Amino acid sequence: MNQDEAHQLILDEGLGPDGVVVLLRMGDDPGPERMARIIAATRVVFEELRGAEAVDRRLAYALYGLACYCESEVVSWAGRGHSWRRALTDRELPALLTAVESVFSGECGDLTSDA
């Protein structure tokens, strides 16, 4: 995946009407393949922005949405008795949160583990 594809995927998934944020808000599981692509895109963006002083505002907002809203929706639905796939809650979501944090901090979290 190249940088342009990674940016577009993050924008679509974080801000788009058919993105993973909306999907989770509806209580639907995005599936392991989709989560893996989002995490991979975030890793590409991390490498691209390593050492950068600024992040594009729309990209930053999409990344924020992926980290903040995805987690809060999963927690909210779980609190209402919804059962999520173990890989989503135990591996994929934490990997996404770490990848987004790495983009903002400029420091590589554990981006080596597969989701």
C-alpha cells in the first residue's frame, strides 16, 4: 500500500459514511481483513510522518476518530451485552490504538505485532 492509498483508506474509514467508525457505531463487526488493512494503512502513515512536525488536519481527525470512536463504540456495545470477536477486542483494536498513538507521538509503539 502506498502513501496515497493509506491516506485515502484512513479518511474513508475514519470519516466516511461507510467507514469502520459508523459500522462499529451500529454494532457491526468490521472483520479481521478490514481491521488489518486499516492498521497497515496507519503503519504506512507512521513511516511517512516519522519526524514530521505537523499532520494534515483531516488526516488527524480521521485518525482520532479511528482511535477514540472505535474504542468507545466497542466498549459501549459491550456494556449493553453485545459480544464482540475476541481478536477484535484483544488484538486488532489495541493494535489500531497503538498505531494511531505512534503517528501522533512520532515514536514507534509495538507496530511489529500482527493484528
